[in-house]
Amino acid sequence: MTEITYTVPDMSCAHCTAAVTTELGRVSGVRKVEVDLDTKRVVVHGEDLDDASLKAAIVTAGYEAT
């Protein structure tokens, strides 16, 4: 299983967590998403993950990932 970590600086609440988790969960290969609001980090676990697709999902949720 692959793990990719992003920083999403604008996340600040449970709504942010839900929006990002939902959109990332729609990306092919994603098995698990962990969000830490304190560190503003999102860890995506899965198989054959595509960085561009994951970042696009975060943008669709209304946030920017680095």
C-alpha cells in the first residue's frame, strides 16, 4: 500500500475534514484518508495513487494542497 502526505493549510474544522475526505475517497485506488487539523496534514493510503488526481480532488473540495 502506498502513502502520500499533503499539507492543506486552509483546513480548520470538521466540515473541512469531511469535504476533503469525501472528495479523496472518490479517487481510484484510495483506501483510507487520515486528516490532522492540528498539523494541517492529509495522509492518503491506497494502491496506484495518482498525485495529480489526489490534488485535483482536494481542489474540488475547495482547498489547496502542497
